[in-house]
Amino acid sequence: MAALKLPHSPSPIHGRQYLVPFPASPIIFPKPPSPRLSNYSFPISHGFLARTLALFSPGILVCSNSYLRGAWGNQSKTKSASVQPVTAELMEDQPKDSLVSGDSIRRRFLDFYASRGHKIIPSASLVPDDPTVLLTIAGMLPFKPIFLGKIPRQVPCATTAQRCIRTNDVENVGRTARHHTFFEMLGNFSFGDYFKKEAIQWSWELSTVEFGLPPERLWISVYEDDDEAFEIWHKEVGVPVERIKRMGEDDNFWMSGATGPCGPCSEIYYDFHPERGYADVDLGDDTRFIEFYNLVFMEYNKKDDGTLEPLKQKNIDTGLGLERMARILQKVPNNYETDLIYPIIEKASELANMSYALADEQTKLKLKVVGDHLRAIVYLISDGVLPSNIGRGYVVRRLIRRVVRAGRSLGIKGEVQDNLEGAFLPAIAEIVMELSTHIDSDVKIKAPRILEELKKEELHFVQTLERGEILLEKMLADALSNAQKSGTMPCLSGKDAFLLYDTFGFPVELTTEIAEEHGVTVDMNGFDQEMENQRRLSRAAHNVVKIEAEDGASPTEYINETEFVGYDSLSARAVVESLMVNGSPVIQVSEGNDVEVLLNRTPFYAESGGQIGDHGFLYVTGGENQQTAVVEIKDVQKSLGDIFVHKGTIREGVLEVGREVEAAVDAKLRQRAKVHHTATHLLQAALKKLIGQEISQAGSLVAFDRLRFDFNYGHALTDTQLEDIERLINGWVGAAAFLETKVMPLKDAKEAGAIAMFGEKYGEQVRVVEVPGISMELCGGTHVRNTSEIRVFKIISEQGIASGVRRIEAVAGEAFIEYINAREYHMKNLCSMLKVKAEEVTTRVEKLLEELRMSRNEVANLHTKAAVYKALTIASKAFEVGTSQKIRVLVESLDDVDADSLKVAAEHLIDTLQDPAAVILGSCPDEGKVSLVAAFTPAVVDLGIQAGKFIGPIAKLCGGGGGGRANFAQAGGRKPENLPSALGKAREEIVSILSEKAS
């Protein structure tokens, strides 16, 4: 039977290529359906049915809802075919390239599997629920908990078009035909339902029948030991043995981790050059092949000893790259020139005033970077990821800066109109949004916010980009020059790369790219060292622990790590291992001295994870349990790993090395810290639930009197949002949930869903603190046993502390009561002073402010009237300058007149003296303050004399400066004693200038 043909009606794509369907070619159909397949009622897709009828009965056209779905429960219902005669009018309504457009390929894929009983699941966010990954990198990621057996399946099988982001090989974008940061993965998934046979047969039918790919151009890879898949491909599908390649574990065996579900893979490749034959074929040859469909057969569980055991529930996980299939069907040389991306490139070319088709390869590379990255940027911001310097936000910032640099090097300049203020990214992003309808409908809804973020980030980067580029050019020139002199390879130092990163905001990856363009490498080890030095200095800035002796020997050299017993007890017997005074080791310390104490074991929590160190006492007892020494501990810090340094003061007696002490933590303060630490976890959970999963921690403080939580977010929270957060947290507090604390391997903790700080380093064993159903975090801090111990939670402030970083401060438990009591005290005092009730304070204060405003206005009016009066008294002191034109000039001091009144006086004098006239006045309104004003009439300005330029040098004589318009300017200074001489200089200068100009 001949292959079904796509309609042969070529139509142009992006003005030069044509979407030409593949010609008819013989295909090998599978054998009759097995009993498993017979469970489906007419597993035929819409595209298959339409082309079949069109081939054999050209007089009818299938409606879009005519395909027959499989009969699986309520999710699929069999429908009867609906047909109608084809008319010229109907044919004209059908887009000629509709069957091979990106949107059509996506729809046809989903429809194909929906007709076979799969539930169509919308794409998940690019911000995954999985804490072990930064972004959604694969179509299977949203289903990972099902594959791992953590949650039950909701449907037996599903199909999706999942938005994905990968940036691990961002440098390859534009250089190869297929690498992207943003892409769509079309997938079909089985959760213990069908398996290998059906997955293979359907993937072949989809490729050769639904999409009409010539079977002789398709190659198959299977895992080297997967004989079952090999046999299905060869004997049941009919692929010749010579086009099936067995490949090793690195290429064709999928694993979820070191242990757990895993299985062999099988991939379908398209052959662009079948004329090269079968000899020495390498499926990894990008010039000939492209892998477009990957089938993962999840059938084993890998145990700790490395052995494989069969899974009770075998699963299917597949992925078909939409951009890759579009490239094949649309017959373009690379993914970028498909209708999914090319319109973006076309817009960038238009802004750069160039033709993509006529551009050289380097220029095309930059245009491809713009086209690819802007898709990723727009969809990330739509999903709530805003530019920042850590985590997901750094991915967005890095991509934006790559696009800005690429665009600027192409000569793209932003429009100064339309509110764009010189930014070009919004103009191109609008094309991305136009193409987003069937990818993510939320993008157009969020368009204003996305465009605003793009504009803000671009303009912020451009401010430092030019200076950074100039410096980098010099650095690269120096590196090349030094290499030429020394005969070595040119290399940019890590110190220079870090300077560009730290001062000019250049991501090191961007520096590396620019350096490579000049043939220079970057010392990444040196860069990493500089970065670590900065982190170390930053930590030291707020946590200085002196542990080095004067001779350079460390007193902790022979001291073991401190055993911490404070999770279970607030007191413990311990031995003094070492004593330090002012950074020097000592044998004993007497009463009244500050000291740093190192113990072999301690119940004191040392500051870490944002929680401050415990307070308490060390007691030394003598005979009959009499105290011989008391040390008050006010801080505990960690040093050299897990050595706890107890910082305090000897209140009684003498403390010696080797003595046994009773270490006792202040229980009330510890409880406050526990309350605030657990409340911090609840706050992060509430922010993620109510504001967005993209919220990530940027810093924290857990103190006795308050908690502080910094997080990445680009906008201030509204009062309503803050109230909702408080309400949610207090609801959790009232629910009286018991906390669960476990120590487990890091891998297990992440798989369990524990939140880890991005970029934070953890050991192999980690402590997990969980509020069941609410929060799960990796945390070494101290916490309450039950949320009811928190009692109440109150936000006291929310503010921005840096670009894209917000800060919330709050109180809970005993600190909340203190907070309320303090405000109650101030309110009572206020009520007493104002002689009103608490509920009347606001009204009374508003009235007082209005009275104050009116009084100030009255005073200002009086000052103005006084200034005008003084102006009238000195108007007679004006004198004339010039011969051909008589110009009236007045230079005087008005004693203590304030700046505003001085301005009014000058304006009044100009009106009084009339044109042409020049007035220069000065005053000393307050101690250490000078005010100056210069006012010129139009005729004086016409002579080329500007008030702003004239008054500036005069103000400098008084230790200040200023300026303004040509006819009026104000200035100030800090040296009243110089005012007389400054006005004398002003008189001399204005007379000299006017005499010359008006003679």
C-alpha cells in the first residue's frame, strides 16, 4: 500500500523557503494489532483519517472533531466521523502550510495520542516542584514522583507538550543546528499501562503515517542488550537490520539516579543524506542525522549493589523535540529557521537593518542567539522568574545580557519613543508573545509585566556595559601583548574576570565568550578563587573569630571538633579545651576579662543558617558543689569546621584550661530562637504558596527578638498579600502540627522534596526539618516541637534591600507580646498627650498636621512679604551700566532671608526695575548656610549672558555651587563669612561683562 501523502500545495515560509511535504514512499506497516491493542476503539488520529479519506475520496473533507478516540473510561469517547463535501471556498479557508507548522505538529501529536486513550495534560511551569533541579529540563519531570512511586497515578497514560529550559550548553546555541535553551518536548507516558511494544509501534505510526516521514530515511538505536526492542523494531515494525544500531549504556540506558527506576532507551533518527549509504554509519553525525524521538522503557530498579531487578510497574517515558520535527517537515537547514523561531530572528534582522539570508555566519549566529534566548527569557519571566544574581534569576539575567550584547553588536538600537527609552528587547519580545498562543496562553496576559522587566533589566545592564567592554578590550589587548612577549598562550587572569563580574555585572560566561572571540582563554580556577575569597571576606565581615596565636600557631590545631548535644539537652558537663584572650591562647582567665572558650562538647548552638548563637552560662564548681567561677556567654561562633567558640565574660572567679564546667543554655532565649526559626520556615512556605513557587531565599536572620527573611522577588508585596501571608501562617500555627526531624543522605532528602538553598554546599548526611504537608527544608537549626508553640505570627515590615530582593521582618511568640506591649505603651502616651481615645488618634494627628501645614504657609507668606519689603527698600540702590544700552544692575545682601523668599525678592525686583536689568542677591538664612540668586531680563540674556553659568563660580567662593536657566538661577554655599567678598566679586564681574556687551 502506498504511503499517504501530505497535500502538495507549497507555500512560502519566512519569505524564501517552502513547506513542501514529503513525497509518497512505500512503508512497512506493523503486523495486525495484538490483543493488547485491540482494547482501543479505532486508534486513528485526525490527521491519519483526513489524509486517508482525501487520498481515496477527494470529494469529502473531515471536520476537526471527527477523529475517533480510544474507549478508556470517561476520558475518551468514541465519535462518529462527520464529513461534508469539499468546496473551493472551504479549501481556501485551510492554511496551505497548516499541516507542517509548529502549532500543527504540536496539535497533531497530542491528538494522535489522545485518540489512543492518553489524557492531554497541560504543560507544567518552567519552575519545577522538584527541588533537585533548578528548571524544568525534560518532559518527564512533572511525572517524576509517579515514576518513583511517591504518588499514585491519576491516569493510566498521558500526553503533553512540555516547555523546557536547558542552559548547560548555552555556548552551542546558534553554532549547531539543534541546540536551544528553550524548547518544547512532546511526550507520551504510560504509568504501568502499555509498554515497549505499543510505544514502539505508535512512535513508528506517528512518524511515518501521521507525519508522513519516508520510512527508508529513519534509523533506530536500541540499547546493546535490549533484544526485545530490537525484535519489535525489526520483525513487527519491519525496519531492516542494517538501520537498527545497538548502542552502549552512555547513549541508550536511562537512570533516575545512582539507584532507583531505570531502563533501556530506543531512539528514532532522521537521515538527511541517505545517499551516503550504510557503511561506517555514525548516528551522532549532526551533518547527516538528527535524533527526534526518544523512547525510555522504565523496566528495572537499580539496587545499592548495582544489580537490576524488574519493576512491578513498568513505565513508558518518551520525548519528541517539536523544533526538530518542525525542521524536518518544513525542510529548513536548522531549527532556527522554522516558523517557531524565525519570526523572532526576522524582527531582530529588521531592527538591525539587515537581511538574515544575506548575512555572514557570525552575524547569523548572533541573530540565532537573540531568537533562541528571548523565547527562554519571556517564558521564564511569565512563570515568575525575575532577573537576579542567584538561582533561576541568574539564568534569566545571564540570558538577557547575552541577548543585549548580541543585539548591540548587530547595531540594534532601542526606540526612544513608545516608552521604551532606548531598550530594544521589548520590541522583539512582542513577536515571542505573538507566537505564544498555543504554547502558554498566560504570556499575553502577563505581557505588560514581562515587557517592563525586560526594559528595566536591559537599561540597567547597558549603564555598565560600555565601560565594562572598554575595560575588557584593554585587558584582552594586554593579555595578547604579554603572551606575544613571553611566547605563551594568551590568558585573561581570574582576578580580571572577577573584576568585570563584581564591578560591571559581566557574567563570567559572557567574559569567556568575548575572550574566545579574541583568541584568549580565561583562568577559571583563578576566578573561582577570587569568588571564594569574596565569600570568605563577606562572612568574616559579620563573624570575626580570632583563633590564631601571635606566633602563627593555631590553638585549635590539636583540638577535635566540638560535640553538639543541644538538640536534646540545654545543659551538659564539658571540659575546657582551650582559652583565648584578645586572640592569644592563655592558661587561665580571671574575673572581669572577656574570653573565648573551646569545650569538648556543648549544648550551645553556634551561629549558622541565619540563627544566632545561644546565650547562657558556664559554671565551675568546687567541693560540695560550690561555684568557684561563672562565665556569662553572649555569643557562640563556629571556626575551622565544627569547633564551637564560646564568647563571654568571667563574672566570678578564675577559669582554667582542663577544668570541668557545667554548660547551661538560657532556655527562654533558646525558645525564642526556636519559635522564630520554625516561623521562618512557615514564612517561606507561605510565600511559595501565595506569591509563587519561584520565590527563593536570599538570606535570613533568626534572632531572639525578631526574624528576618530575604527573598528574590521584583516587586513590593501589597498590604492584602501580607495579610494573606499572616493569616495562612497563623492558621498553620493553630493547626498544632508536630514537626519531624530526620538525618538522611543528601540524595534521599532532595528526592523527598526537601528545599535546599541553591548554591549552598551540603555534606553527604543532612538534617531535614519537616512540618508535614507544609514545609520540608534542609536545616541544622533548632525548632519547636509543635507549631502551636509559636502562638502567633506578625509581619512588622516589608521592603526592598537590593534590585530584585525583598526583606520581611516579623515577630512571633514572646517577641510578639513584647512588640505589642511596646506599641501599647507608646499609644497610651500618645493618647495622653493628645487627650483622645486610641481610635481617635489618627483623626487628631491628621488635624494637627493640617494645622501645622497652614501655620507653615502663614509663616512662609510672612517671610515672602518681608522679603518683598526689603526688596523695595534696596531697589533704589540699582545703578546703570553700558553706553549704547542702559542696563539697571542691583547686587545686594538681604541678611537672613531664606532661599524661597530670596527667589521671590529677586523676581519682584526684576519686575520693578524692568527690562533690561540684572539682579544678584545673597543671604545667610541659617548658621553655616549661604543662599544666592541671579535673575536676568530677556534683553540681558540676548547679550549672551546666562544666569546659571554666572552664579556657579560665585557660589564656589562661598564653598558651594549651583545653576539654573539662562534667565534665573539659584545656588548655595557653606561659608557665610565669604558672602560679602563673593557679592563684591559678582558686582565686579557683572559690571565688566555688561560694560563690554552694551558699549
